[in-house]
Amino acid sequence: MKVLVYEYITGGGLRGERLPASLLREGGLMLESVVGDLLDLDGISVTVLRDDRLAPMPERAGLTLRGVASATELPLIWRAEVAATDATLPIAPESGGILEALCTDVERAGKPLLTTPADGVRLAASKLQTARRLSHHGAPVVPTERWPSASPTWPCVIKPDDGVGCEGTRIFDQGDGAPALNEETAWVVQPLVPGEALSLSGLFCNGAARLLSCNRQMIERAGNAFVLRGCLVNARSDTDGSWQALLDDIAQAVPELWGYAGVDLVLGADGPQVLEINPRLTTSYAGLRDALGLNPARLLLDLKTTGVLPGPVRGRETIEIAWRTEFAE
């Protein structure tokens, strides 16, 4: 089986732009982890698109690299490789419709997609629509409204509706005055909820889910913004089944989710509240194999083959994933 793995940052998605080192680190971690996991499975070969400004990945049996030398040639290479492989795993930000467009390309080519389909990505890309869907189904969610809002809760966090993680977040108190924001961007506002920043890693299929790990997000406040420094994979156990129950609620509310997805949340005084859903591999994936003592790519391919989620997964240890935030040359 030939699998195309396209990680947007390292695969030429920013060809012609300066490459942020933090994004390279995150993208590289996910790419190297999932490619290694796939190649460790019998009968799997992997093709990877690679920005030719970056050093090649280490040679390995079954691995093929396609260099991307310009932004204009990227769509041609991408579509040719989608057509030439048996299944495709895109890893890209939801912002700007990037991930949705990639999933749409695969679907139109009639090829298997190893992630949430385009319609699910479209929903999850909007924090507002995600919050409304979850709230409608009774899942706990941080209240989310369009900005400007008639009556925001102070202090509040204003962020792009389709932003990824901490990207573009701004923290405001009532006396700060009206924030100066790009009018071309759709913004949402959420109350600043005190608590522990967590994420859930799971597999989804047809309204059901299997928890893989509960992770602690290493988030710091820098002025009026948040900065994500890394995460602790499998930092919290699920001895009482509450994290699995929350993931069940999310899966039932958003049955479009399929395969690996991450859920960002805050655990406050009133319990957990969901912030957003990431319908793709997240950085936590890089620590899953060591944290769980099993190959998560096997779980993903088995799910694609059988349509059946794995049984309960028990964590073995906590794995730290960290990165820096400066720029690459």
C-alpha cells in the first residue's frame, strides 16, 4: 500500500515565504512520527512532499521524497501524487480553508482519505460553528460569539474564527478599549476561563470515538497573547472514564469526524469546557507511540480497513513534546 503524507509547512505550502522555526518544528515532529510509524508496518511505502529549502529526510526503505522547488509547481506535484498513491494523509492548518481544500482534492480524485473529510473540516475550522454544534448537543463548551459582541464577559479572549491553536489570540480586559483588529478577518470572542489547558487525542468514526490520551498543554501568557511551548502527552489518566465520556459526547455531536483528531479544552472550576476541535493530526501525535506503547498508525489503518474503532487504550508513560518559537533562516 502506497501512502502519501503531505505536511503543509515542510511540504512546500510556504514556498516563497520565510519558514517559521516553531511551525517547522511542529510540522517536522508530526511528519517524522507518522512516517516512521507507517514505515514500521508491513507492506506500507510512503511518499512525502518536501520543500527543497529543507534538508532531505533520512533515507529509509519504502520512503520516497518529492522535492518542491516553487509555489507554482506544488499543485501539480500534489495532484499527481494523490492520483499515484493508494491513500492520502494531509496534515495542514484549517485556517484559510487550506486543509479543507486538500481533502476536497483527494475526494474529487476518488482516493481514500486518512483523515476527516472536507465537510467535517469545514465545520471544525470555525470555532463559532463548532461551539454552536457542541452546545446544541449538550456538550460542555466555552461560550463563543462573534466579535464585536453586545455583552462580552471580561476578561475575554478574541481570536480568529478559523485560527489554529494560539494563533492570533488577544486577551482583553474591560478597560483596555476597543481592540484594533483586521476587519477582513472573522473574529470570535470567548471568556478567559481560568483553569488547566488540556487536549484530548482520539480516533473517531461515524459518531463514535476512542480516547488515546489526555494531554497537558504547555501554554504561557506573553503580554496580551498566549504562546504554546509544547505539551505533555498522556499527562492525565482516565481512571473514571470521564475523558472517554467527553469524547463520546463530541463524536455524537460531530459525526463528520473521522480518524485522528485533537480536542483543545480548559479544565476549570465548573469542569471541562471545549475550546476547539482539530480535525487532523496534532503535535501530540509525536508522543503517542512512546506514551501508549503501540503504533498509532496501525490503529488508523485498521480503522480504515475495518470501520471498527480499537478497544480501550491504556497509557504507559508521559512524554514531553516541546519546541522553540524563533524563525528559521
